[in-house]
Amino acid sequence: MAVEVVLMAPVLVIFMLFVVALGRMVWVKGELESATRDAVRAASLERDAGAAELAAQAIAAEQTDESADCDAGGLSGDFAAGATITFTMTCRIHYEDLGLVGLPGGTDVTFSSDAPLDEFRRTG
């Protein structure tokens, strides 16, 4: 019985660390999707491209966790009535502290969200 426990303990620890790594990936992807969706929505409510970029970056920074290594994100698309704008953001998921052999040091995850601009509104 003791030999079985000694042989199975490392396997169980590796399995638990793998589950933690997958949990991190799911958490960061969900956080990134939510942040980009809310950021592009906030940008679509602004009147000009400069204010839209600032609003989008402020919302994205507010919603991403400080432990996540994310860039500021960027707004693209034609900021004109009836057009569609896109907010894209990239975060790095770190695995170094897990100590699992075979996992890379980290993975980059990129997500973007689109929002239409109202075709009957004034933009500057």
C-alpha cells in the first residue's frame, strides 16, 4: 500500500497542476473576452475616434486583472456613422510558477470584439 501511494502521489500532483494551468487559461480568456466586449461597446458610444480610444482603453484596463499581463489594446476600423469598429487585446498567460515540465513559460491569447456605430448619429 505504501509503495502504491509513493508511486501515485507525483502523478496526482502533476494532474492537479495541469488542471490549475487549464483553469488559468480559461480564466484569462473569459476575462479578455469580457473586457474587449465592454471596451468596444464603450467606444461605440463616443462622438470621436480619440475619445473612443481613451474610453475603450480605460474600460479594458479597469476590467483586466492586475495579475494578467495584458497590453493596452487598440481600436481599429473607420469611426464613421454606419461603420464597424473593432477592439483587439492580447494577454499573456504565465505557467512558470507551476513547474510543470513540458509546458511553455507562457501563452499569448488574443481576442477582439466588434461593435457597429449608429448610422444616424453625428461623429466628429
